[in-house]
Amino acid sequence: MTLILNAKDVEQAINMRTIIDQIEKGLVEEYSGHVIVPARVNLPTNNKGFFRVMPAVMNESGYMGFKVFFKSGANNQSSVRYLIGVIDQNENNLEAMMDSHYLTAVRTGATTGLATKYLARENAKTVGVIGSGLEARTNLEAVCAVRNIEYVRVFSPNPNRRALFAQEMSQKLGIKIEAVDSPEMAVQGADIINVCTNTAAAGNRVAFEGKWMSTGVHVNSIGSTMPSMREIDTDTFEKADGIVIDTKHLEEESGDVITAIKNGQYDSSKVTVLPALVSGNIVRKNDAQMTLFKSVGTAVQDIMAARAVYEEAKKLNVGTDVGEFLEAKMF
Amino acid sequence: MTLILNAKDVEQAINMRTIIDQIEKGLVEEYSGHVIVPARVNLPTNNKGFFRVMPAVMNESGYMGFKVFFKSGANNQSSVRYLIGVIDQNENNLEAMMDSHYLTAVRTGATTGLATKYLARENAKTVGVIGSGLEARTNLEAVCAVRNIEYVRVFSPNPNRRALFAQEMSQKLGIKIEAVDSPEMAVQGADIINVCTNTAAAGNRVAFEGKWMSTGVHVNSIGSTMPSMREIDTDTFEKADGIVIDTKHLEEESGDVITAIKNGQYDSSKVTVLPALVSGNIVRKNDAQMTLFKSVGTAVQDIMAARAVYEEAKKLNVGTDVGEFLEAKMF
């Protein structure tokens, strides 16, 4: 059978803790050398849109799949649409196809949660959030799944949006969340900082500056996923004692990292990839060190998150079963 | 909306003549330079299986899409499964996802039909077929859609299978079809020859030999789609006055062509790509010349065939509409 999961189905079948665990399994498999992830295919469409395809094959767990996402149309404001397909190698079957707009934000959050589990101080209790969009929400939720967070401060430029974030996420997570008037106020003294913006920063304008980092802090930054996008300054990279990146590709894809490299503030000897971190490489040596996690997303994260959603959807009996969708008759 | 079409739905919505026309439109667009087709991604899976992804973007017609096909599983006899997704750039919408096992054979046939329309003699009336599988059927059907074929001879090694082919295809196409005892008998004097086998030929054993070609013949060969596969000998390339290939990639992908190049029997000055042929480049100069069409399949052929199926399916009201499958909400 093949299960079709639309946005509502996927949202019902999301369990953040399970997704974090599944992504961890996938990254351990990746580190062991059983995963094939080619460079993503990135094609230009009309009206400055794009069509991207990210396949991956996991030869230990026996899963494989693809993510397709695109943005096109005469209306420049049209959104990105995301599709993930998951194939079970053992059954030679396309087991699910799902909308992954919301899921992409969830897997980004879950990956941040996973990095935070290994990088933040054990006793971390406070989070400073910059950004109030979907990614800011899923990233906070994931951090709360791996640490006993008690208090959060949030800043984003629009007062209504940050107030709404504080109200809704406080209710969802059952912790105190306060909206504040500046990014400094949000991050000052926080044990963990989540920078989750989508600013295509003009010039050197960024949402977070390294000078705001204090002893023992862990910083997550997920919003600079293209060379043109920046959200943290280059000092952040220099101040961090340890840096973890979700993929080496990020060094050509993230404007933040590209700029830090250009400025000579990106010391490769401090950099570990996330699959190595979750496979036992220790980055934080003590509670005084400062750590930084940068991510752009990978197909393994997508496929493992989608697998977790698929398993949960089957349990909950959500989605549309289109039966033996892909024929396997021999001719 | 997104329409899900399984094997039965697709079969109902196939109209060979429309598919030939749509592929022709796509190839004209390709020749005009508005199509982006990257090299296909080809990943190895467990148990000597594979996972392939072929995307394409068509920036004049505004369509794009992907074909995914795979073969995996402990059972080495497991079949290949095929999926095609078609996206309408203007609507920024995934309009259809369909099984494309049968459709792949149909689009291969349709592409042969298109080549035959431009390469075979106008007055061609007889076809010799080598092979009796699904591809042999769709290729014959397509040739009959572009020429007034009156009589067909078919050979394949299994007497029951070739008899069944003759009986079933005669009924389907309303013409006389005879099963014969050797490949020479099938092709002798035929105006058009279709070689449609899936022999992973050992050594130099091939299904068709150039010495069987006679004045004015047009030969189609579609079965050598991997370097390890061969179905026609290298003399065929030397004897042909004009050769048309569906894509330049074929020169690295088809065992037939690779071997002909190695033997010095593949004269590049005789070779034209199919998009150029359908855009007005003339290959057959007179009724005495011998021509050869070789194909391995391309993503543009797939997407245009899938689009034709989608339009027909909407008319016929077949398939499962899964609504606004991929969310486009802005966050």
C-alpha cells in the first residue's frame, strides 16, 4: 500500500520526540558510511522560481526516498510546496507520499533539538528566541523536548507577531514565555539561543551578534540556507569554542558560513559534522564553553522525519490509502 | 488539486496519438533551448538494486516534473516500480502523480512512433518485429499510428509468446500479424523493423544484424538502455545512411552505441538528435536510404506523456483526487 498524507494528516501524526530519535538513528547510519546523499539538484524555473530534488539511499536501515520542492508561478509571492516520498527497500514499495511544508519546519526543529541534546549544558533552563515564524516555533518545541526549559524570551521586529508567539507557544509548551523589545533583551543571559529568521539580510545587517554570547551559551542558527541569506554575524563563529554543522555542503550554501570563511573567522579545526557528534564525538568539553550549531537541512533528516510520521499515521489511521499505487507486474 | 493515477487509471487514459503529439511538442521546446534536463541521479541500493531520479524543467510550456524508479528488495526477481510527478509552473501545483510502469513502455513506443513519422518511407506498409514483450507491443502500436501498416511479422525465441503477440496485437490493431520462426524471417523485406528486446546479451550475441537491412528500410531499436545491454550489432550503425538518437547521453548509456563507437562503426557526422529531427532537420533524403533510430528515454518524453495522460484522465474522470495535497500556506 501507499499512504497519501496531506498537510492536516501530517500535522496530526507529528510526535517531536519520536522524530528527534529517528533523525538521530539516521545520522548514526550516515556516519557509519551506509548512506548515499548526492548533491541536490537545483533547477531554475520561470519568474525566478526553482525546482529542487534531494534523493537519499540508506542501505543499512533499508529506506530511501526523495524530497521535491518548488516555487513557481507568475505571482512572485507564491509559496514553496514540499513533497516527500519514502520507499521501503525490503518491500520494494513506495510506502508514503506526504506534504512536507510543516514537516520541513518540524525536521529542522528536531535536528536543532538533537544538536542541542549533545551541545547545550545539561542544566540549561532558559531560551532566547529571535524570530517568531513557524521555524522559531518548531525549534523551540524541539529544544524543550531535550532540556527542562522553564523560561523563554522572544524577539521579532513585529510586536503583534512576537506577542502572539509568546501567547501561543506558552500555551502549547506550558512554560513562561515573554515577548521583548530587542534581540539583546531576548538573548541576554539565556542558556540556549535559537536564531530562526528568514531575513535575506541586506549588507551586513544580521539578527544576532557574537558579542551577545555569554559563558556556557549554546546557539542554534537555522535561517541562512542560501548564499544570499544571513542571520548571524561572523564574530559568532570566532567566539564559539565548538561549531557543529549538519552537513559539509553548508560551507557553500549558507551565507553566514560563507562570510565567516571569507573573513577568516571560521576555524575548521573547531568544526564537527552532526552525524559525528551524535555518533560519539564530544564537542562541549565543559559548562563554560560556548557552542554553535548551524544547519541547512539534509535529505536524511527529511526521510527519517517522514518515516516517523508515516509510522505514527498508520497507528492513528490517518491519511488516504491509495492501495498498490505503483504496479510491480513483470512483463 | 492533485490527481493520483494508479496503473489501471493510467491504462484507461492512454491515447497513443495524443501522446506522440505531446512528446513532439516537448522535443520542439527542448530544441529551442527552453528545457533543463540534468544528468539522471543513479544510486545503488542493497541487493544490487537501484534508485534513479530524473527531473526536468520546461520553461516555455511551463511544465516540470520528475520520474523516480527503483528496484530493490531481497528478492532479486522484484520488478522495477515507476512514479512520475507533473507540476504546472503557472499554478505552482503538483497536478498529478501516476504509476508509470506501463506508461514508460507507452512513451518509449510513442517516441519510436514520432521518430518513425520523420524517418520511415511515407508508403511503408510492413513491419518486422523482434521481441514480444510490452515494449514490442507499444512500439508496434505507435508505428501503426503514424503509417498505414497492413502486415506485420514477429519473432521472439518463445513460440507461445510470439503466437500470443500475433493474436492479441492483430486483434488490437486490426491488421494481419504472423509469428515466424527466426528473426531473419521477421525482418526480411520489411519497410520498418522494430527491435524491442531486453536481452542482456552475452558476448556478441545480438537480436538483430545489419546484414538483414534492405534498401529503404527504417530500423527502430529501444532495448539497449544500459552499457551491459545489447540488441543490434555494430554493422547496423555502419550500414545506416542516417542515425537518430533520442539523447546524446545515449552514447554513454547504450551498450549498442558504446560498442559501435569502440569498433569505429559509429560515424558522428551521420547522427542527429531527435529534438533536431522533429524541429525540421531532414535525415532521410530519399526512399532508398536506410535509417536507424536508437533510444534510451528522457525525462521530457516522460513528462509530456504524463501530461497527456493527466489531461485525458481529467476528461474521463478517472483517478483519485486528493485535493489540495501540497499546502501552500505562507507562514
